[in-house]
Amino acid sequence: MAVKYFGLRCIELHKLIWVRHVLLSISQCIVNERVADVAVVICQERKFLEQQQENTEAAMRRLAEQHRATVAQLEHESLQQKHQLLRGL
């Protein structure tokens, strides 16, 4: 069960905090008239998001592979038990 704060799931809350952080960083650059820094912040955040996406995809592939292996193992054990029962009759 997901943890909820004010009707938001924990993941959604983290996303909102991250968006706030990015917006604050960009607004500070704009206030200080550092337009080049805005581009740097946006580039850093884009790289961070791409890295996060890659990590998530890799984790999902690992989980899917583990699940397939578990299902294959259970099917194999089930077939072995079935054959043993059929031999016993």
C-alpha cells in the first residue's frame, strides 16, 4: 500500500518536490540574469531524467526476467509432480 500525504502518493509528492526544486533553480538564474545558467540547469535536469528513465527500464527488465524465471521454475516443478503422480498410478 502506498503512503499518502494529503491525498498524494509518496511518488507523486517526490515529483512535486523535484519540480519545485527545478523551478526554483531556474527562477534564481533568471533573477540573477544568468540566462546561460538556465540552459545548464535544464540540460542537467534532462540528463538526470534520462538517467532515471534508463535505470527504471533496466530495473523493470530485471524484474520481468526474474518473474519469467520464477514462473518457469514453478511450471517445471508442477510438471515433475504431475509425472510422479502419473507414474504412481
